Amino acid sequence: MVDIPRGPTPPQIIPDTVPPDYMPPPAEVKEVELYHAHSWITKYVFCQDAKIIALQYAGTALAIGFVALVLSWLMRLQLGFPGLLAFIDVNVYYQFITIHGMVMVIYLITAIFLGGFGNYLIPLMLGARDMAFPYLNMLSYWVYLLAVLMLVASFFAPGGPTGAGWTLYPPQAILSGTPGGQQSGILLMLISLILFVAGFTMGGLNYVVTVLQGRTRGMTLMRMPLTVWGIFTATVMALLAFPALFVACVMMLFDRLLGTSFFMPSLVEMGQHLKYGGGSPILFQHLFWFFGHPEVYIVALPAFGIVSDLISTHARKNIFGYRMMVWAIIAIGALSFVVWAHHMYVSGMNPAFGFFFAVTTLIIAIPTAIKVYNWVLTLWRGNIHLTIPMLFAIGFIVTFVNGGLTGLFLGNVVVDVPLSDTMFVVAHFHMVMGVAPILVIFGAIYHWYPKITGRMMNEAMGQVHFWVTFAGAYLIFFPMHYLGLLGVPRRYYEMGETAFVPPSAHTLNEFITVMALIVGAAQILFVFNLLWSLRYGRDAGPNPWQATTLEWQTPQTPPGHGNWGKELPAVYRWAYDYSVPGAPEDFIPQNQPPQRAATQASLQPAPGE
Amino acid sequence: MKIVVLLLLIAVGSVLFHLVSPWYWTPIASNWEYIDHTITITFWITGVVFTAIVLFVAYCVYRFRYKPEQRAHYEPENRRLEGWLTLVTAIGVVAMLAPGLIVWHQFVTVPKDASAFEVVGQQWQWSYRYPGKDGKLGAADIKHITDENPLGLIAEDPHGQDDVIIQGDDLKVPLGKPVKVLLRSVDVLHDFYVPEFRSKMDMIPGMVTYFWFTPTRTGTFDVLCAELCGQGHAYMRSKVVVVPEAEFHAWLDQQPTFAQLQQTAPAKIRQAAK
């Protein structure tokens, strides 16, 4: 037997409605081949424990996320107060928007949801000791870190990072009219993305195998918390979608370095005939969006799952329509692979595609709407605790509904024609895949911080953080739609003189910039709170939110190596037994056997822990 | 309870902002008012849904906020309710999609009597080309581009000789006549974008893309590039002037043809070099 930390002995279970000689089968205990760290380095640096890997992923993602935040400040300063900062010239501006977008979508949000929350929660929520392949899991993080460092390195390379926009559309991405196009910026970007996909694939295989094979006894698929469903489905999607990005990056790298012409037709650049010929720029767009659209749901589905659990736990009510929620996640995941070209309605592809992609895109609105209904119906007749996680969940509903509805404009092919490539698109995708998932990330951090550290985050700082972030982000992105409706194009270093943009629109731009500075500053308070509460936070106990899912039932808080005591937990019920009629308390943990057998003692921290 | 107030403010404030703020689309100058109608329908449907959901959340938070003696209702599923909501959503989606697809059909069906002209994008300027008296644009290819022949017209094609090329000047289009805009690029992606026309399309090196519209009022409008094309993207500007048909033809007749330009171009270039 390996040296797994022992928790308290489970209380003897004597159900009162079954024969007295009945004993529930013992939770399966097997020899577990876990790697046991013995030194500080193997415990905290080259660590194979999914919980530490989760923190490494999340810490790195938040760190690079702060770079993206600063970049957003700088680009907003240019838009609101052109010329205020002399060093932001055209090149620098395009470099900032490119790296901001790339970091936010891939290196922050994707990484923190799958690498961060996925690693922490999948084994704990499913009653596993660790991921299926801990070594590969460790490797996944280090390759991800390498990808991040390559991206950072491009800031220090000659010519700086690429300024091709986060979509990296060729031919401009590898030509001299674009910052970094003929220098090392685009090369480092492509290599970094290739590394990211490789690293993610290592982690992603782990998450999928662990969900399918690592569940503890009794944890059927239809008893899994929606958090796991969301992360699992998103991971499957990412494993199918990222290869498209991977090949697109490899081909563009060849075009740039070896002179191939995958994406490069014959062209004349600044009067010079280039040697390229025969390639298709649209092919890149198809590959990019075959990845890029599922990517939207790769960040949305984990958010959907997590927010379902936040709402249910803090409203003390079962999630409404659990089975429908699961099927909606799967339907969205599947449909999201046949909508990619709605990003290309005005790309010049055959216009007949528009009919097909508009239909599929609007169909996807139906399962998405079902999820929204079920969240708000979970609030109906609940007993709503307005905790910080709950506030963020409400903020998510509002911003997600707003951003989802503007998606109906852009998905409806002919409506997209005037709006595409304008600030309306920028406002839409920030609301739906920026603000909304990030509010969930915040809510989730406030929710699970007590399990990760054993301490509560400071409530007062959390309140300020929520109010400024939610109200501020709404004030930034809601009015921004109307700039796009006016016709203001995106990716403009400055608007200059036009007949159709009234001077008042510039006042709006200044307002948006000021709000962006304030919202950004509130995130500094959040980081301070993360650190401050580590030391001074209120003691949390094992289950401060009185939640049902397994991660709150661990013998130790924070959970030790191997997560569980000698025995793995056995699961007897779904994840949402809140306020069950007749039950003495308003929640029943998943590992509590039927007929209310556990004693009160099992729910309290054992003495000495 | 502050959150309830904030939710009410968001619901009411968003609707008020939409109705009274000075920022809305610029007056249309083409036949695509159908697109504006579809946007209006979509605003109505999505606006009602957004307001309803935010107000519902506000009511729930107010009515079912935590009270120590209160217990949440236990109801895992309600098939009837879920079925109804799905049906209503589907109807709403069809109400937006159906007009959208009908208008898209019009958008991609170019009228037979549409007259064609060409827009060529390059870093970072616009060029325009009209067919000459023969009514046909001559063939062109990127391989044929030289300093004297910036749009790459193929000299062997007789249709191209009388084409009119406009560089560094405004585009002119006739009022009330459907026009098909043929789009080419010689280097990277661009996008010919005139907000008042509501229509736009990317231009791609190696391909000819298109869209069509009918100008419905005279005036001068901004031409912008709507697809990121490098450092000069925001400065790739031009103007389009919608003029009565007679005036348009009078103007076009005065412009030198490609053949005429080819004769004078070398001289001009020699001059510029000095």
C-alpha cells in the first residue's frame, strides 16, 4: 500500500430501512501507482500532482493575462486619447492588439479553464487520486510555459512581436507591410502556437481519459457535476479543433521560411513581384476558423459548466433540467464544428455557403438558450445567497445573454454584412467570450479558493472587485456596439476624418477608455486579495459553501497528495441534492449513502486536521 | 439588494440608451434598406429577450434571496416547461433567420442589368476601373503589373484598351442604377467598405470577388478598408461620389482610356523621376 494520507475513519453506516445485516460494499481500494515526490523540486516545480499543475497553469495564465491587460490599457489610451503616449505608433498599436487578443483567447482563458480548473477539479470531482497520466500532465504544463515564454520573447526580438491581428491572416501576416512580418515576430508567434497545441494535447488526452476511466465507483456519467461535463466536452472539442490551427501554423511557417505557397498567391508587394504563386489565402481562413469557432465554445463550455455549479450551490437548489443541460453541452459542442465559416461571410468565399452557415449558426442558439433558461429557472424558488461567487454568476448571465443575443445579428448572414469588421464585432466577442467567461473564472476562484488554500478570500475586497468589474465591463462593451452600428471599423489606429462618424462618438471613445482603466485597476485589487487572503483569510473549513460535490468532501483541506484517504469515496447520488424535501439539511453530499446514514461528525472537520 | 437595483438599471438603461443615444447607423444610400429592416427586427426580438431575462433574474434575486427559515423548492426537471421554452426559442430564431435568408438571396443575386466596374486594392490605396465603350472590362492578371500598368491589364485583350482607370481620385457611380462591384487585390486582403451602402466584401489577391448595390441618393461618401492590411490600414481611404446618370456618363467620357495612358505614361514617369 502506498503512503496515502489517512483521513478520518468513515462512520459506520447503518441504514434504517434495509435489513440490519446489509453492509454497503466497501469503496474499492486498489494499489495506486502514483508518483510520490520526495524533494521540494519534484513536489512544487517538476510536479506530477494535478493540483499543483493546476496552480502552475493558473498562475502562468494569470501572469501573462496581466500583460494582455496592460496592452488593452495602452491600446484604449491610443483610441481614446490619440497621441497621448508618443511611443504608441501604428506598428506598436497593431502589435498590442495582436498580442492582447492571442493571449486572452489562448494563453489565458483556454489555459486557465482546461489546464487550471480542469486539472484541479476533474480528479477531485470524480473521486480520483490524480490524472490518468501524471507525467504527461507535468510535461503539458512545461510545454505550455515554453509556449508562453516564446510569445514573451517576441517582445524582445528585433522588430518586436507580430502585428498581424490575432487571426494572422496571410498574405499580410508574413509580408513587410505588417510589423514582425518579415522579422522574427511572426515566427515566434507560430512556433509558440505550435508548442501550445502540443502541450495542450498532452493535457487534453489526460483529461479525457481521466473522465472516461478514472471515475470512482458510483460516479456514472450522468452523475458528474456540470463543471466536469463542460470541461470534458471542451477538451474533446479542443483535441479535434487545435490540429487545424497546428497545420495552419506549420504551413504558414513553411510559406514564410521555405518559400512554399500554401496560402500565398502571386502578388506584387510595393511594386515588387514576389516569388509566391498558386496558394490560397482563404484556405488559411477555413483552417483558422475550423479551429477558431470551436475555440469560442472551448472557453464557453467550461464556463457554462462551472457557472451551473456556482448557481446551484449558492442558490441552494438543484440545477434545473440537468439532463437537458448535459445534452445541450454535447449538442453545442457538436454543432460548433459546422458553423466556422460564419466568420467569413464577407471573406469572398462562395456566397452560397452563407445559407448553410447562417442556418447552423442560428440553430446553435437553441441549445444555448436552453442553458440560459435553466440557469435562471434554477434561481426561481431558490434560497439565493448573494455570495461573491453568486454575484459573479449573475454577472455572467447578464453579459452572456447580451453577448449571445448580439451573436444573432452577426450569425444571420445578411445582417453581418454591414456589421462585420466593425466595432460591433469587437463589442460582441468581448462580451460573450471575454467578459462572460472571465466573470465565471473570477466566481470560480472565489468559490474554490477555500478548498485550494483552506482560507476564505476577503469579502470586502471581493465586493469592490465584483462591482467595478461587472458594471465597468458592461459600460465598456455595451455602448461599443453602437460605434460599430455607426460604421466605425475595428483595428483602426485612429479614425481620422469621416463624414459618418459624429464628433460625439469620440467622447464615447474617451469614456470607454476611462472605464477600461478603472476596470483594469480593479484586477490589481483582486490579485492583492489572492495574496492577502493566503495569510489573513478567514479559516474556511472543509466545506464552507455546504456543497454536495466530492471535492468538498476530501479528508484534508487543502486535499493532500492522492486526494482521498485510504478509501476512495463511493458516490450514491447526483451532484445536485440541494434542499431535498425531508432531509435535515439543505444539501446531501454525493458520497452520502441513501437513507441519511452518515453521522453529523463526518461533515465537520476531524479533530487535528 | 444592490444587485437587484443594478440589474434593473441595466435592463432599463440599455433600452433607453438604444432609444435616445445619438449613436445609430448612418443614413442609408443604397437599396439595402432590407438589411436595415432585418437588423431592426433582430433588435426587437433580442431586446425583448434580453430585458425579460434580466428582469426575471432581478425578480428572482429579490423574491428568493436567502432567508434562514426558507427552503429552496426541489424540482429537478419540468419537461413541459422545457419543451415550451424550446419551441418559443425556435420560433424566435426562425423569425430572424427567414427574412435574413431571403435578403441574403437578393444580396447574392446580381441583377442582369447591373453595370460592372472594378475596385483594386493595394497597400494602401484604391484604384478603380470602368469598362470603356465596349461595355466590357479587359482581362487582367497580377503577373502583368508594371509601373506603367499598375492594375496588370493584359495588353493583348482588346476589351481592355478602352478601359478607364482612375487612380488617386474619387470613384463615381450613377444614381439609381444597379452596379456590380468587382474586387481585386494585388497584395494582401483588403475590404471595400462604404458604410452608407451597407454592403462590403473582402478582396483577395488571386481572386475576383464581388457584390452589388443600387445607389439611392446623391452625395459623397467615405471609402474605407475594413480588412486589416498592415501599417497603413487606417489610412487607406478614398471617396465615392454618387451622381445623376447623365453627369456620370459625361464625366466618364472625359477620362483617358488605358490605351491613351499607355502612350503618355512613360513620359510622365520620366518626368516624375526628374
